Amino acid sequence: MTDIALPGRSAGSAPAASAKALTKTYGTGDTQVHALRDVSVEFERGEFTAIMGPSGSGKSTLMHCLAGLDSATSGTVTIGDTELTNLTDKQMTGLRRDRIGFVFQSFNLVPTLTALENITLPLDIAGREPDQQWLDTVVDRLGLRDRLDHRPSELSGGQQQRVACARALAGRPDIVFGDEPTGNLDSRSSGEVLGILRAAADEFDQTVVIVTHDPRAASFADRVVFLADGAVIDHLANPTAETVLDRMKQLETV
Ligand SMILES: Nc1ncnc2c1ncn2[C@@H]1O[C@H](COP(=O)(O)OP(=O)(O)OP(=O)(O)O)[C@@H](O)[C@H]1O
Ligand SMILES: [Mg+2]
């Protein structure tokens, strides 16, 4: 296996990503929503974390702030040794392009491009050649080989979701965020997506953070971070589907 040297990839021991005292407030007065309240969390290199919590608890908001897609009201986000609040728009775009992969809750595929063109789009924009061997691995492991020439409208929801995963992984970014990346998948496809995310962490030292409502999906992770009402309320290490389900029940009764 040959590892490609990515620009700006730091070798230090700083966490791959972290949020410190992150607050995100929407609106003012009576209509104010506290989407995040003082969230501090760290993600180590090569670690696979699942974020869980009820609908509206702030999971997508946290992921968007961590990935530099949204800015917080207060607090800081750091990717490697780079603090995002210090970056210009252009630097932010470069960092997202070179170091971050994102699987959106709504896929965000480009309708006029084929599956393969969607997958390699971020690399094309960055002017980078795909690592063909890695690209083949991703395509095959996600079962997309015979769908590469199809446009998103010719793909099922699950296939579109897998294309979105392949796109996030293709450039082998330092950190991959997935907002319910298995939300539309049957258990076999879901296993394929989670398997490749697990491999990204284990074999390539990539940091993986996903949002999920599914205890089985969470069991692929090294730990689970539970959010409720915009705050981190619990952590669980080495989760199994059973321990996650137990913890979810406990948290519901609190
Ligand atoms: N642009 C916005 N304007 C106002 N409120 C918002 C906005 N975006 C999100 N919110 C609110 O912030 C809170 C957190 O939303 P978020 O999307 O992070 O939840 P979530 O945990 O991802 O939920 P789900 O599981 O349903 O995806 C919710 O109460 C939501 O209504
Ligand atoms: Mg969400």
C-alpha cells in the first residue's frame, strides 16, 4: 500500500478535529433556538465516532460547524492544527477541499454528472489525479461498479447515497463526516458503507465522524457521543448495538 502525501497533513499529535465551547444560536428573542450550547469534543486521528441524539438535538449543526460549512455563534473549531475562525474564505475552501470529506444528509449530487464524475468531482476541482487503486477499492466495496455511467436520477436512493460516500472518500481526506450516511440503506448496503468507513479509519488512519440513529451502525464506531438539546450529555466507548440501545433507553428516561 502506498500512502499519498496530502498537502497540509500534519503529523503532530493534535486531535484531527476539535470543537471548544461551541455555541450556535439561531434567531433572536422569542424565536431563538439554541442549536448548540457550549459543546466541547475532540476527535483523534484514526478514530471512528458516532454522534447520536434525538431529532433537533444539534447533530447536523455540529457536523456542519466542524467541517467549516457553517460558522458558530461562539467557540472554536480546529482541524488538525488549523483554527477555522482564523481562515479567509479562500483558505477555508482549500482546507475543505483538501482535507475534509462530507456525506450530506441529502446527498447533494450534481444531477448532470454521472456517478463516476460525481465521485471524482472534488479531485477534478482540486486538479488532483485520483489514486486509481483506491478509487477502484471504494467503487467495488460500495457496489457501484456497474452504475458508474448513470446519472443520479437513474440511481436508487441507496445508490445515490453510496455515490455520495464514494465522493467523500475518493480523495482520502484526513477527516470524513457523514450525516446519516446509512439513513436510506438496507442492512447489506449499510454494512458496506460502514465497513469502508471502518477501513478508512483502521487502514488509512482517517478520522471518521458519522451521525446515526441506528445502534447497529453506531456499533461500527470506536465511541458514541450523545447529544440532547444542543449539549453533549454522554459518551460510550467500544459500543455494541446492545450497549448503545441500553444507553439510549437510559437517556430517554432521564
Ligand atoms: N437555519 C436554521 N434556522 C433556525 N433554526 C435552525 C436552523 N437550522 C437548524 N435549526 C434548528 O436547530 C436545531 C438543531 O438542528 P439540527 O439540524 O442540528 O438537528 P439534528 O440533530 O441534525 O436533527 P435530525 O436528527 O432531525 O437531522 C433544531 O431545533 C433546528 O430546528
Ligand atoms: Mg440532522
